Amino acid sequence: MTGPGQVLISEEQIQQRIGELAEEITRDYTGKDVVLVGVLKGAFMLMSDIARQIKLPAEFDFMAVSSYGSATRTSGVVRILKDLDHEITDRNVLLIEDIIDSGLTLNYLLKYLAGRNPRSLEVCAFLRKTGIQQVDLDVRYTGFEIPPDFVIGYGLDHDQRFRNLPYLALLDQ
């Protein structure tokens, strides 16, 4: 039976860091329109918490992509399961992502969205795994850097389970 293992980042640590990120985003986007684009399903908790703490008007849209299936490692093949509902041409877009592993999925998404000519395109990622990126990515806002272990909680799952944990934990297999 798989389940939550050792807690890596507590609920309190997550909420404190989200407050700090929200302050940075508020400062950087004051006076600008911003569209928060959440990458489903993993980023929904981060997007919700960030959206409630930023002090500026924002619009929301979502994308859903698949690169894992039920595996614990990315396949490297990205499929768009749900595209944006609204145009982002000449808009300030902040892509909200749950985790950066190899970077291949995010790299694909950034190129895909850049082709729609946004005014600006930045990334807010909850987690960035250290030492395993296969592409160089410019991530403006990062919540936490973690070791290259498989983690669950705070939106991240294993086979669609454990997203609802309010903390981040190792997957105990």
C-alpha cells in the first residue's frame, strides 16, 4: 500500500511561502492586468491560495496536460487535454505550475503559450526538483526546491490520490 511518508514541507511552511510569493507577484504586477493560468490538476491548490492573497485584480484560466499518466516519472511526451478558454494575446500571463521535474513539460507549455503572443509570460512553480532538469528554464517565482524524490500532497498526486494533503510528503511505497 502506498501512502504519505515523511513530511518534507509542513502546511505552515507552505502558507508562509505562498504569502511571500503573493507579495512579490502583487508588487511586480501592480498597475498591470494579469491572467493566472493554472496547470491542472496539480496546481489548483497553489493557484487558489495565491489568487486569494495577491492584492490586485486577476483573471483565471486553466490548461490540463499529461506527461505522467499513472507513472512516477514523466514520459517526456506532452498531451494537451484542455486548452485555454480565452485569448492571451497582448496579456500578462502568469503560468501556475505545481512541480518542475525534468522541465520538459513546462518548456513545451512555455513555447506553446509564447506562440499566442502574450505581452509577458512568467512562471510561478510550487516546487522545483534539484539536479534533474533537462532544459534550462527561467522561473520567476519558485516556492521550494526539493530533492528529486517522488512527492505527494498540496495538489500533487500518485495515481490521483493524496492531492488533498495540506502538506508535502514523500510517497511511501
